[in-house]
Amino acid sequence: DGYFYQRVAECRFSSKDLQGAELIDSYVFNQAEYVRFNSTVGKYVGYTEYGVKNAEAWNSDAGILAQERGELERYCKFNAAIDYS
């Protein structure tokens, strides 16, 4: 009885040279994804009414968007060697 909130950051690699590396950062409430950042798209996309409002707000904030875009380099590519070992 309660609410379920989850945030999942996923790094996807198609090769060891990291050219096709992709970051997916998903926000989930009660098992329904409501907003997602995809580094390939380069912005947040909302999947519910609430998610669309969040995506619009976050995409209009240059600081938030720049930080999220930097996560591909800072988090995914930096830790790729660990993932491949």
C-alpha cells in the first residue's frame, strides 16, 4: 500500500569504440514510465500528461539539459571499461 517511484539510468553500447553509446534516463511512477531522457534524442520526452509537463520544464532549463547531456561522457563512457571487463 503506497506509491512506487523509480529512476533508472541505463547505458547502452553497440561497440567497444563507444561511437554508438547511448544513455537512457527513465522516470517511473507506479510502474508506468512518465518521462525519459535519451542522449540520442538530446532532450526529455514525456509519456503521460505529468511527464509532458516535466519534459517541457526540464527542456527549457539549459542547466538541467546540459547536465543530463554530460552524463553520457561522465557516467557511461567513463565506466565503459568496467562494463566490458
